[in-house]
Amino acid sequence: MSNTVLAVIEFERFPKEVAVRAARIAKQYGCDLEIVLSDPTIGFLRKTFMISVDSQQISETVQQAQKEELDRIVETVAEFGVEVRTSVVQDRPASDAIVARALEIEPRFVVKGTDYHSAAERAVFTFNDWQLIRKLDFPLWLVKAHEWKEKPVLVAAVDPIHPDDEDGRLAQAITSMAESVAGKVNGKLLLMCTYELLEEVNTWAKLEFKPLKVPMEELEKKMHDDHLRELESLAAGRGIDPQAIHLLPGRTKDILPAFAREKNADLVIMGAVARSGLKRRLIGSTAEHVLDHVPCDILIVHRG
């Protein structure tokens, strides 16, 4: 992994704010900054218009506008004193070019903006966002347009007994990353885990085990105790304050966004897993709901 933060800038997603967040991260980690402007306009023109003097002039005008915008963005982040490089990605979908560039430079983080509509409490994740989540092997920091507090709150969402993380490597990777960022930003770290209430699958359980009576209370207590034991072990192994542990009953897709709002979180750190031996990560409905409704930045990490 190199000492580079790769910032993906899009005109329609608060480009200066994303660049500033990326520059701040680069400064905190002692990295340089590579800013990639993702704008498929030129590629679109080449495919749409016949080659002519007019299309060439349009292309040159667009390229000049891109350069000027990149220059303004570089000026915006100059105060951070990090080395900055710039380039333009003209491909569509941009995710493939971004992944290819990330493979070349192996960045510490890939930082990208994501729209968030607070009135509906829903983020708008684009095709490129989902493709980067699935394909990138590097930490992906999705930025939403909000100001961080002086002492930011970070929520590390873990499940130490997740069936797709039997050896606990993903939980460790999430926690390690959360500790690293919290240390850099002087933030408050909260370690959160959920477990699903059996009453939420009660109908299924009764059908599955009929005519046997399912000991719901005993099973639920065991689920709670198992999660708590592993969560406390994870925290103790990393020296995390027991007061920072939060074990909550319910579905993650409902609990995590609500918890992030309640704690006024600035960043949620969570994981993406590959399932069924597939190299490509699968993003299920639970993860999609969580990502769409968390009202702050999201940092996605993978197994160490």
C-alpha cells in the first residue's frame, strides 16, 4: 500500500468538499493526494458527434473547463500542504478506470462523494459507488456533505460471529481501521454490534420446527450472550474502553442508521464481504439499506 490518497471528484457531487476531506485525510496520514476528475463528457462527445471542427472546438472548451476546475480545487486544498497530482477520467462507467488506477498506485484510501438527501434520510448511491464497493480492494471513504465536529464521533459496526467472517478477520480489520482514524482525528470511537431478535423470525421458526415448541427466550439469551462475549473479547484485545461497546437487539439495517443519528456520528466504519467463494463482493438488501440511510460519511473496509 502506497502513501497516496486517491480522491474521485465529480462535478455534480460537491467536488471542493470531497477534495478538502481527502486532503485532510492525506495530511493526517502523511500521504500525498491524487485528484481524479471523473467527467465522461469528452468520451460522450467522441461517441456522439461526427469528427468536425465544431466537435473539436467543443471538446477543447470542455477540456479547458476541466483544467480550470481542477486548478481551483488544487487551490482549495493548498492550505493542507500535501503534494497534489491531478488527472481526468473520461470513461463510462468510471468505476473501471478508477479501479484500474487504484490497482496501479495501491492507495491508502479512495475518497468519493455521495449525494445525501436529509429530508428523506436517504443517500443516492450511483452505479459507480456500488461497483467500487464490489471491486475495490482498498478502503473506500464515501463522503456526504456535512461538517465534521471538532471531536468527531466514529461508529465501528462489527459482527464478531458473522457466518461470512468465521475467523473474525473482517471484524478485526474494521476495528483496526476505526482505531486508526479515531487516533488521527482525535475522535470518539464507539463499537456497535446488533443481533436479530428471534421474535422477528418467530413465524418462520414455528413453521420450521413444528410441532416442536421452540425455546425462544433461551435461544435469544444465548444469541445475546454469544455476541456480547465475542464483542467484549474483541474490545479487550484492542484495549477499547468497555463503555464504548454497544450491543443492540434488532436488524442492522434499522438499528445502525438510527444509532448513527442518535450519536450524531461523523463516520461509520463497516465491512464488505465476499460470499460463496466469489471474488466479487455481493451487496445485499441489508447493506444497501444501511448505506442509503446512514446520515454521515461511510468508510468501507475489507478483510485483512
